[in-house]
Amino acid sequence: MQKDIMINLYTTMLKIRFFEEKMIELFRKGELPGWLHTYIGQEAVAAGVCANLTDKDYITSTHRGHGHYIAKGGQLRKIAAELFAKETGCCKGRGGSMHIADTSIGILSANGIVGGGIPIATGAAFGCDYLKEDRIVVAFFGDGASDNGVFHESLNIASIWNLPIIYLCENNLYAMSNPMKSHTKLQNIADRAKAYGMPGIIIDGMDAAAVYEAIKKVVNDVRNKKGPVLVEAKTYRFCGHADGDVEAYRTKEEVCQWSEKDPIKNIEDKLTREESLKQSALETIKKEVVAEIEDAVDFAQKSPEPSREESMLYVFS
């Protein structure tokens, strides 16, 4: 893999990790409204997938969508302001943490409903195909969403119509607090692709380089009208389902074992070992990312709240 691609993946992952850590800090101070579902631990998936997409390509996201927004090229100032419920946010403060959207870069929306983005992404893929647009769609969702009816209906119709879509399951082993073994007898979500006559691929979601290379081929195939693909990224969230989760459903030992596979440490090792990047260079990148996040938070804190007079704007019913 080219050195500049590795550095870009690393930078994106740092932006996601440091942003999420900063949001946890602010949320616990009571500065952010609503709930906070962080993407810490899963950064390699969003970074590796979105690095293969263009602004024209569409994605749908989940309640854990900050990482997807950042990886797709979203502005840190806009997402910070959105979490603060400010007028300068990417959804003008109306969407909040779980409903982030930015159609200018192809983000159709995050979704608070488990599996809610899957049929939306399928519809977008139909639109791309019908209009003969040079776009593909990626639907991000978790392992629990693959039990929903809309998952099966969407994969079935996408297969029949040969739609340009990648169904990207981020299997972090838990559907909220339910371990995967409690909601399916399958060991691999990707095996469900067989029922719909499409490829099912498993990738290491803790290795950004592996994700990038695998998705590069998948994206190329989908762009070339070879039909939909189901990809399962084996990954793990280091934090609870949402901030404040006591995590009684898993052991500290399990979390520690997965933490040893930290995707950021993984790519740092690759950069220093394979690309001979010095530690000082890594520290410089980190400082630049921290400064960008501090700027975004400062921008959000100083931004105006939506006015009372305009509170009904963008409301459809």
C-alpha cells in the first residue's frame, strides 16, 4: 500500500478517536444534549471503506455514526456544532448525534432505528441504477440489524435487480447488550449472503490497511455492475453501547484482549515498521488533529442556537 494512503487512513482514524474522546468529556460535563454512542475501536472500518469512495457515492449510517461522517470527509466544525445542537451544525442542530446527514458529501443520514438505513440505502442504489448515475451506495449497520426483516428484504431485492450497493455489517459482537450468539446461530453474518446469491466477504475490521485493500476490490466490482455484496467487518467497540453503559454483559478481560488489537496502534506499527515513519512524524500528525478538534469545539461553543422563530423550519409534519 502507498505510504500516503496509509498516512491518510491514520489521520482519519485519529480524527475519529480524538473527536469521540473529546465528545465523551463534554457529554459528561453536561454540555451535549441527548445520547452519545461512540465509535471508539471501530475506526479502521469507516476509514478503510470511505477512503475508497467519492463525494458522489452515498452512505447510510447508524446511531453510532460520527466515525462514518468524519471518514466520508465531513467537517469537524459542522459535526461538533451538530452535537451541541447549534445552527451551524451539519443538520442545523436539528439532527443531533444519531441523525447526522450531509448530502453534499453523500451522507444520506445516520439513523436511530436499528437497521433503518438499510432500506434507504437500497432505495438510493435503485435510484442510482435507474438514473444511470456513476454512484455506488454503502449501507453501514451492526450485527443485530442483520436479524431485521428489512435486511433480508433489501438484500433480496438488491440481488434481483443487481443494484450497486455494498451492505457493510460492522460486527462488534453485541447488539446493544446481546452477544451475537444469543441472536443468531451463525458464526458469520456474511454467510447470509448465500441465500440471496451474492458474495459474502469477511474482513479484519481492526486492520485499516486490510479493510482498505479488501473494499477497494469490492468497490471496483460494484462500480462495474457485478451486483451487490455483503461484507462483514469483524470489529469491537471499546466503550459501552452508549456513554453511561455499565457493561454488565461483558468482562473486563474481554475488553482488554480486544484493546490489544487497537486499530490505531496497528497502523502506527505498520507506518513505523513498513514505511520507516519516525515517531516524531506521528506525534506531529497527532498534534495537528488535536488542534483541529479544539478548533471545532471552540467553533461549536461559540455558534448560535437555532432561533425560536425558526424552530418549525425543516419540519415536514
